[in-house]
Amino acid sequence: MLQARHRVGLVFFPAYDWAIHPQHPEREERLLYTQDQILEEGIFDIEGIFEFKPDPVVLADIQRVHFCVPDPWTVATESHFISAGGAKTVGMAVCEKRVDRGFALVRPPGHHAMRVVHGARGFCNINIEAIMIEFLRRKYGIRRVAVVDTDCHHGDGTQDIYWHDPDTLFISLHQDGRTLYPGSGFPEELGGPNAFGTTLNIPLPPHTTEEGFLHALHHVVRPVLAEFRPDLIVNSAGQDNHYTDPITNMNFSARGYAELTAELGADIAVLEGGYSIEGALPYVNVGILLAMAGLDFRHVREPDYDRHQIRQSASVTAAVHQVCDLVLSCWQKREKLRERRLAEGNPYRRRRRIFYDTDGFSETQLEEVTPCGHCGGALRIDSTSDRGVHILAVHVPRNACPSCRQQGLAWYEEASPRRFDHVFLQDQTNDRFETKPRDAARP
Amino acid sequence: MIIGLDVGGTHTDVVLLDQSGLLRQAKIPTDPEDLFGSILAALEAVTAGIPPEGIRRIVLSTTLTTNAVIQGNIPPVGLIVSAGPGIDPEAFRTGEAYICVRGSIDHRGREVEPLDEVEIRRAAERLRREGIRQVGIVGKFSVRNPAHEIAIREMLGEGFEGVFLGHRVSGRLNFARRIATTYLNAAVYPLHRSFFDAVCGSLAEKGLQLPLRLLKADGGNMKLEASLEAPIQTVLSGPAASVMGAVAAAAGEDDAVVMDIGGTTTDLAVLIGRAPVLNPNGITIGAYRTLIRSLETLSIGTGGDSAVRLKGGELVVGPERRGPALIFGGRHPTPTDAMAALGILPHPERRRAAEGLRPLAAGLGLDVEALSRRILETACRQMLAAADRLVEGINAQPVYTVHELMEGYRVRPQRLLVLGGPAPHFAGTLAALTPLSVRVVPRWEVANAIGAALARTTCEVEFFADTEQRLARAPAENFHQPIALPYGMQEATAQALALLREKALARGANPRYLEMEVVEAQEFNMIRGFHTTGKNLRVRVQVKPGLIHGYDELLARLAAPAEAPPVRTATGP
Ligand SMILES: [Zn+2]
Ligand SMILES: [Zn+2]
């Protein structure tokens, strides 16, 4: 009988009765063949692999991370509550040391969901990793967390949520934003002024194979992780880098995913994208599970796998090396780069337009963060969607220093409910979420 | 009249009943060296003087295959395994003659790599050379397309006694379990066959020529002929017999936990209404995880004869047994002795029990009466904790749809049904410790045999249709057919139910009262690119375990309170 070297907790939630719409890549069928493969391989019978039933998240779990407009029930379905709950269930099992590692093999995904949520972007409504991480921090006192996003698309939602958080290292490896949605994730995106350098982006050219990914892992991700010393490593484990994926252009194999998983050694992996539902996902997921369990994955192979056909070209290799060198030097020179950025202008304010491709509308944000050397800073977000909803959202981070917290509370106090459709306060220092009542408007 | 017979490890229980009631019952010691003799003696005990033509049905539950597997008393079996990519099939090796060959099928039943005939003929040659008579053939995803398994059997040639194909074991996915189950079928086949040939021979001599039925681990029965194709399905039928006996006593409106309390162990199961909860995967026998449908059960090492001792100043009951109770001549105190000391179990050796418990009592600073209560409470708490674990485990079984997760059925037991030798003596203590209403199953001493007698014929069919490939398949039922479009869930369900009906009747079900149900019906649109290319339909239908029709009067009589022994309380009010 097979015995796992590391105990692995798995939540499998394929949501067989939920789809964005019937023809959408994010549809009922997505994990069907993965289930077939996992069952047929007898993965759940491996000694040391445990399958858990997910508990859906509660409202407070979502509001600890997001400002949902007008509320979480409107922007998310039960299915999102369950997939976030799957990540949370797995995270709890890891933090309580019931298992060594966890894998939330769930849908729908979440890494394109930002702090303010007016609707769905990139098939995502709420950020299931961030919801899990903030819950684990609250419940188990975990501080330093690293998120390594290996989905083919830039994890712009997770980047947004942790942009100002010096305790969260976010590293995204993805297909170059000039060639793929969401069009962001360039090396110069390094985080807000209070958390400069704890956001790192490694855009890779189309047709990169696992060779390129493993190079990035060895030459950037590993050394940065070693220096950052996280208490917890989370892998946003998208599977859309596969050579058969219909909506991307990379050349990853199942075996490559398994190797990446084994070498990264994340505590928790959470499924993100991956839409080659027959040709890739069944094999990739078996590979990932075996790798997490510390078992032999050398026999995992796609039926049509041909090593020569997907070999990485010399020009791709050169481009990968170049971008890796650049990102590593950004990390090493982050102090100097930060000073230069401060000299160039005011990085404490930014104005952005955010496109909700899945739902088809835009949002304009004016964001302000308090300058601080002690905490991530309080955040004031004035956001208007072109559906005509105008909100003010104030975020006070977990480890807010007294003066930043005071500023945050003052912003909330000052905001007139007449000017905004909704005024929200997310005070992580005491885990409270408040909405200013409309009739509280002072004359 | 019906005979129900359950061969247990220590006793063989047998009943003769008809629609009006329980006519005869007997309990004789089992001779583990001579199960055949035990069965005949038990039959003799209830049939003496009964005209054989009045007997319409005999259902047997035996430990024959279980013992063979647990004791490793099985002949060499050859296995030919074609896996393809994935987990290395070496991990599932069953013995010396385990041969991995080329060839693979994918999750939709498409061939990925062909078989190599030369390699297979060489493997067959080797098995013949080694004198192996029983062979199993198992392919990964053979339940989606059995073509490779069937071809391998063709290539195998002559000279083997039993050849078992993996796809016939069960329609469920699980390659490792398919290997183990096929292996076990091949392994117990010669023993099973010769044993029941002998039983049938003896019955015929007595004028009993009706088809023998065997109880299965899922609490249903099948005809002996049907068992020859899958003899391992008769494994671990004993616990199922007891649970079916409890079903006879279940009120049926609410959920219940069944506790079969024995000397060494207590076996627990759960009823939803009158249907026992099934294990979602398959039974585990010793080191083998299988695809054999079975009841969801939990067994703990607490029973009437569990050893009682002090460990670090704490009272410990079980999990091991160190011989019989003091009152039956044993040398270590047991819960049975505590019952005798308290007078719950009237016994002439009551004083011996009290004497034997005294040192333990002194060690805890208690008198014998208080200690005896503490022993029973400790044992009962262990049983109730196990009941909680079992129910929690069932409610924690993962589900894969939003609907089931949010609104799925949660088991909330209201009753506790206890049976087995010491059951009535534990019932009072259990009742004092649990909010559930505790009931001793009527005729608790032979409820297992009653369960065997009244169990209906059960079976399950897994059915797939793939409209892109224009194929409908149920390989375990030897069924595959092209389909005509349009084809949808209605057609799939109808075909699956027709197959189920056919299978149930072949196994001996009563066509007039066939209760079939659809357990799962999933329909997926297959989209490739931006076009719907077909539908993937998956249907699981079953005849679930339950009791045969026409015995309500008997059940009512059995369930009448007057026939149940009184519940005595050991713990006070
Ligand atoms: Zn993606
Ligand atoms: Zn501060």
C-alpha cells in the first residue's frame, strides 16, 4: 500500500451544479475528468492523504478582506462561499498540524478578485486565497505569508490586496501581460511605498516550458523566500500553463507541474485557472497530489505528451534568464528603488481604472495610503463603477500603528453618506466591518 | 418457510420463520475447523420433522471467505495488469505472479496505447509453467472500456480454472481496489465453489433442492450461482446480518444507530429510516481495500468480555480480550462480571465476580458496586463515542455539488438499537448516558439470523453514456451499445434501470416487489472550443438493502414490546 511521506489534506469541490454560463470555460464539466482520474488512481486511498468536506466561509471571512458592493451576497454565489471555504478548511488542517500540506482543488477561482469587488473579473468574484490567509492570521496568529502565484495569468487581485502589506510577499509567475489577460504584472510593479519590494512579478514569454519556470523558481523565488522567511507559503496553483490549455500559450507538462510543486514545497496550494479539462487537468492534478505527498510522480504523463514538440527554444530561454536577473536585482535593490520612486512623485496616492471583463464594466479608483514606517498604513479608497455606484472604503490593517488607525477611523467618520452610495470601514485591528447608515447623515 | 443462518466466529445462529412468526431458533457452537459440519448441524436443529417442500428459501451468511482471506489460506493467483501512465502499478502488487503489461485506456475509454500480444502470451506461458490455475486481468479505466481486458483473456489461451476480469467486479472507478478485488475473487473461488457444492449436495440429500442464497456485505443476498462470478462479495456478511436484524426492529420514521455488542467487539452501523447507510467506497478486509459494496460500519474493541484493568490509576476497558469472564471460569475481570456483581445479569457465580473485582475496586478506593457501575459506564461511553464518530464520519463525507453541500441530508439519530449477547445488560447503562432512546432488538440473540432470512436481493449498476462517442456503457454488466440521438438523461436512466432489473432478477429478486432507485444522475455538456460536442451522462441505480416483502405481520410481532426483554438500569434514575 502506498504511504505518503507528507500528510496531505485535500478539499475536492468541483461544484458540478454551477457555471458562469453553460459554454464558459468555468463550467460544471471543468473538474469532471480530474475526478475520474483521481478516483481511478485511488489517490484517496493513499495512506496519509485525507479528503475533507469544506465548510462554507461566513460573511465575516469575506468582509475581513473585501469591500463587496453592495454586499457579499450580491457579488458572490453559494459556490464562491464554498470554494473559499475549501481553502479555509485546508488551511485550518495545516495550521492545526492535522496534515503537513493542503490542497484546495476547488472552483470557482479567485486570484483576479481585488479588495473592492463590484462584480466578476477574470472568472473571479472573491479572492479565496486572501480570505483563507486573513482567516488563518486571525485565528492562529500567523504573520508572515508568501503567496507564489503560478497561474498563467497575472494574479492581479491578490497583488492588489497585498500591495501595501509588508508582511505578505507576493510573487507572480505568468505569461507576459503584453500577450495575455489581464495585461499587468511587469517587473516594475513592486508594491506600495510602505511595502515596497514585497510584490514581485516575473512575466515569462509565450512558449516557456517547465525549464523556464524551474529556472525562475531556483534563481528568484527560492532566494527571495529564503530571505523573507515566511511562516506560511501559499501556492496559487493555476494549471493553465499547460501546453494544451485553450486560452494561453505556454508549454508546461503534468510532470513539470509535479516537479514545480515538489521543489516549491508550499504549505498550501489552491487551484486557480486551468481550462484544458481533458488533456491537462486530470494528469496535472494527479502529479501535484503525488508531489505534495512526497510520492513518485515519474510515471505521470499526458497521453499525447511529446517532449521534443514542446522543447523550450533558445530565445525563450534567454528571455527568461533576462527577466529573472532583472527581478532579482529589483528585490536586492528595493531600498534604493523605493527612494528613487519617492523622489519621482507621490506614490501614496494612485488613480486607477479596473476592468471587469467577466461582467463587462469598469471601475475608477482613487486610493490613498498613510505614509508609515511601522505598518502597512491605513487605506482610503474612493471607488466609482460605471454602473453608477460610488463608494468610500476605509481599510485599517491588522498591525496598524495607532496613528494610522486613527487616520483610518477619521476618514470613515468624516465621510458623508450623502456623497456616497455606501461608506465602509474594514478595521482589521479588531476584526470589525462597518457600514455607515444612510440616515446617519449629519445636517 | 424461510431459513436464515449466520455462521459466526463462536456461534452459529439459525432461525426458521414464516409470515406468521418465528417458528424455531437455535444457537450452536461454531467449529472453525468444520464450517460445513456447523452449517449442517444448525440446519438439522431447525428442520427436524419439517417437510422439506415447505421451505421456500435458505439464506446463509458464512465466515468461509473471510477466514480464508484473513488467514491467508489462498492458492497462488496470477495477475495481469495493464496500467499505462499514472501511479506505478508495482505499488499494488498482490504476489509473486503479478505481471504488468503494456496497453492503456483513458478516462473516456479511448485507447492510448495498444496491447502487445507477444508480451501477453509470454505472461500466460509463465503462469502455466508455474502451475497457476486462477488468474485476474485488470486494466486501468477498464470500467470505461473493457476491450483490453477481454482481449487479454482471449490471448491467455487454455489451461486456467478461473479467470476473473476487473471490469466485472464493479462499475466504480478505482484501479487499486479493482486489482485487489479481482485478486480476491480469483483467490477464494476454488474454496467457495467446492464448499458450496458440498453444502448443496447435503441439502439435496435431505430433499432441499431450492436455490441457496448467500448474504453479502451490503446486507442483501444473491443466489449461489450468481456468487460464482464474484465469490468475494460474500465476505464479512456477519455484521450485515445483524444490521438487517435490527432493521426488522426499526420503527422506520427516524434515523438510528445499531450496536451489535459481542464478547470482544461492538460493531456499529447507521439506519436512515429502514435503510442501512452504505460505505461509499467498498469494504476493507485485512490489508485489502476492495470495491465490494458494504454497509458503513465501525468496530471497536469493547464488548462483554473485554479485559478490565487499571493503567496509571485509570480504569481501562478493552480493547483486548483475555479469555472468558470470571463467572464463566476466566481469570480476568470483564464487564460481564460487573453485570453479574450488580445482579443485572443473574448468575450463580455472582460472588466469584465480586471477589475478582475487589482488588480493582481497592485500587480505585471504591466498593465493588461502585466499581461495577464505573466499568459499565466506561464501556458504554466508549460505545457511544464510537456512535458519534460513525455519524460524524457519515455527515463529513464530501459532496460535489453546491446543492448537496448546502442542503444535503444530515444524519441525526434518534434511536439506539442494541443487539448481540450482552445487549440487554448494557442497555440500561447506555440509556442513562445518551439522549437517544435505547431499544433492545427483539430476539436479540438470533436477530442476525432473522436479518439473513429476511434480507432482500440487492445490486447496483453504474451506467455511462457519451453522446459525442455515441456510446452507452455499463461494462460491469457486460453492456455496451451505440446510441441514437437525441439521447438524454431520460433515456440513460431508463436503460440503467432496465439493466438493474435484469441483474436483480438474475440474482434472485422478486419481480413483483422490486424497489429500484436512482442514486446519482449527472449530466454534463461537453464543450470543445466554443461548441457543445455532446453530453456526458452518468447514472447509478440500485436496489438498496432492505427486507423482503410480505413479512409485516412477523415484524409487528417481533417488535411487540412484550417480546422484548425489559431494559434494566444499572446507573440509577
Ligand atoms: Zn489563469
Ligand atoms: Zn502606521
